[in-house]
Amino acid sequence: MNKPLLAALATLVITGAGMAPAAAATADRATDATATGATTARTSGRTTGAVPALRAVDFAGTVSLSNCSGSVIRFPSSAETDPALVLTNGHCLETGFPAPGEVVVDQSSSRSFGLLNSSGSRVATLRASKVAYSTMTDTDVTIYQLTRTYAQIKSSYGISALTVGDTHPVAGTAIKVVSGYWKRIYNCNIDGFVYRLKEGDWTWKDSVRYTSACNTIGGTSGSPVVDTATGKVVAVNNTGNEDGERCTVNNPCEVDASGNVTVRQGINYAEEIYQIPACFGAGNKLNLNASGCVLPKP
């Protein structure tokens, strides 16, 4: 995993950009990275906030966590008065990696996030009220609910949330992986999709594989993967094969529908999120029983 810094090291002694949160894995890596550059209206009749106009892909709306990267997100149907949400990886959860098959829902949290502006400067500290959803099964996501609404964040800091795309990403799409932790943006394309991506005890479905230019490192875990043409978040960065090992922690392998295994050393991956909007309704409330919601349940 592109690991969370200290959490990953303390629990699994993970190093590198593999499956653990992509936080800075080693002091050398930290120095290296620093040197190279540091939401449809609801049917309820409630008025929804307008989805922000397309903007250049920069750091605005991204966040830095203690060990990972993330972003303030909204869904196509989110309203300005809804509590804002932050997206990062499941393996960035402050209580540790969710076990295979484990799903965390509505767990109290007061975690803080550094909100960045377009140039990457920290302009505010946002705080969670709870973990709305977290898992490392089938996908690798944590979604925090914040104590402030989108409107409050916009009014105070002039920053809008990033919109999550609700359609499957397309191979060949130009993307940017925006790390709030490192204040660094990686540019590449979606190379293709992986039927099953296996790393250690975890397995993810229909993962995004980057072209080689996105050489993400520890600390980039949870970074939004942004379609440069639409400005929408199409995936969340999470792992890469560091050492060429087969299906081990920090060395994910690709498994096709026939069970054939492929190892691509130096290649990095992300998890799709287009399925998530269907699981959140009015007020950004999680409903895992909603029509079209396919996220794993507790």
C-alpha cells in the first residue's frame, strides 16, 4: 500500500509505496519527495447546492492527514447544507487496517485534516465527527463526516469540495494524483483495469492501474485521482508493487478472471469510487441498502 506513515510502520513495519497508506515510508523518501515538489438534484424536493464549475486541477480541496492524503468530496446530489465528507483509504483509518471482511460504519472520530488551497498552503484545520464508512474489502476507502457543511467551508475559506464521478472510469484517461500530504501532483493516464488486485490478506475488485509516470510513494495513500478533462474524482490512490514480489504487502499482484497472476514491479494502482454515490442519500447519509449500492456491508 502507499502507506500511512507511522501507523503502517508501527503495525506492519511496512516500507515503501505498496498497500499500506501511502505516507512517507522512510526519511530518504520524505526528502526525495520534498525535493521534487513538495455531485443530480435530489428527488426529495430539497434544494441542492450547485456543483462547482470545472476548475484547474490543483491542491484546492485536498487535505493532509497525519499519515496519508485525502480530499473533501461531494456527490452529484450533495447539497451545500450537507455535512462535508473527506475521502481517503481504508488503510489510513486511525484505528488500524480493517481486517478482510470488516466494514466500519458510523464510528465516532475527531480526526483532524489540514485543508489546502490551490497552491498547496494549509488554510484551515477541519475535524471529523465520525467515520461514516471504512473498509479494505473489495475496495480500499474511508469516508469521514466533518463537523462543518460545504457552505461553511466555502464561506470561510473559499474552497469547494471535489465532485465524485458516478460512472466507471475509462482506460486512456489523463489523470492527476493529487497528494495533500506531500503537496505533490503526479500526471499520467489510466493504463487499464485489474479484475482482482491482491495484496497480503486483502483483495480489491476492478482496480485502476496507472501508466508508469505515476510513481506514487508512501504518504500518497488516499490521494484523489482526478480526471483532468472533467475535474471529477474517479478513484482513490492506494498501492503499488515495490519489490517485484508476488501478492505480498507492498507488492500487490494482478489476478485475472481465470486465476492467472501477473506481477508488475514499479506499477501503482487506485480503487474505483463511482459506486459510492449510490450509497449516500439526502443529507449525505449512508444507506447501504439503497438501490444500486454495492459496497460491502458489516
